[in-house]
Amino acid sequence: MLLGVNIDHVATLRNARGGVEPDVLTAARICKECAVASITTHLREDRRHIKDEDVEAIRMLPRVRLNLEMAMTKEMQEIALRLRPHAVCLVPEKRQEVTTEGGLDVAGQLDYAIEFVKPLLAKNIEVSFFIDADVRQISAVSKTGAPFIELHTGRYAEAFGTADEEKIFEELKGASVFARNFGLKVNAGHGLNYQNVSRMHEIPNLTELNIGHSIISRSIFVGLEQAVKEMKALVEE
């Protein structure tokens, strides 16, 4: 498996004081030097952490694979078509939520999803849908032409170490196998940390894990380079 690092919460810390430190672009450079597979940023409608200028600066870094998380809105589509990141991950977004809560309902808006991804795919932007481990949602994504899904691992992370862990983990495994029946590539992320990430190796067909909060939290104590290297070792072992 590969590791993608989400650096949104570097921007969260910066924005707490309204200044320029810590610098998001420096964080992206450090991750690049650690040879991660991608740098992920979520450009939210309310710009609560990552700003437009952050995304533009990261996009200009040489040999950096930018994965832009975004809502399925016209504004975000236009930004993606202008910047042409390597990949976009389409996620649900609620203004009142602290972080992304659950997967996107692709099945409930399939016609819109199909039309939304067409211009992105035409620009050779890899598209993934952030969804729950639900066969109905996987079947819907298979109709859009997008090559990837990203499985929402938040429920697994919350259940880790409890009686519900195994049931929820088996749902993730089953979803990954089911997705491959459609030729979909599978990424995963949300809530993964240094303790629970090892079980991801038990899920067949996973391509990349996107992890942010845990790495940025760890970096406060050991530095970003060390935090990334520690997670990379766990993901790629």
C-alpha cells in the first residue's frame, strides 16, 4: 500500500492565529521529501483550513501528486478544471460538521454524479468517490466512469478495540472485494492512526491510505518528517 498525507490541519493551526505559521507549503515539501504517494488537501466551501492559495502553491511544486478533496459543487469543479490536480476525491460536506461525517451518497444523485465527473475525466484527472462500505454506493460509482473509490474507515476507527470492530472491519473487506468486481481501484481513509492502521493490510486490493490528523498530531512531538516516516513504515511494511 501507499501513503497519502493530508496536511489540512497544518492550515488549521496556522489559521488559529491568522498568520503564516506553520507554513502549509513547507509541510508539503517535507512530505514530498519523505516520498509519500500524494499530498491531500480538502478545499472546503467555508475555507476553514486550506485556502485557495494553498492549493495553488502545492499544485506548482514539482513532482508532487496533489489529491484535492472537494464537494461536488460547480465552484469546486471549476477550481479543479483550472488547476488540474493529479486526482480529486469527491466528498460530502456539511458546514456544521467538525470533520467529514460518513460517505457520499452517490446512488441518491447518480445522474448528477455522472455528469459532474465527465469534464474532470476528460482532463485526465483521476476521480474517486469517498463512500461508505456499501454495495449500493459501490455499484453506483461503477456507473460514473470514475476509476477509484475511497472507503470511509471512520466507523472502523471508532470501533477499534471494541466488540464492534470485527463486524465493521469485515464490511470494509467485503466492500473492497466487491469493488474489484467492477474494476474499481480502492483507497481508504478517515480516522486511521498509528494503532489501528496495521489491520488495513488484511484488506485485499487497497491501493492507498490517506491519513492526516494522526500524522499532524504526532508531528507536534516528534516533528513532521519523523511522523510521516513512522506512518509510511506502517503502511508500506
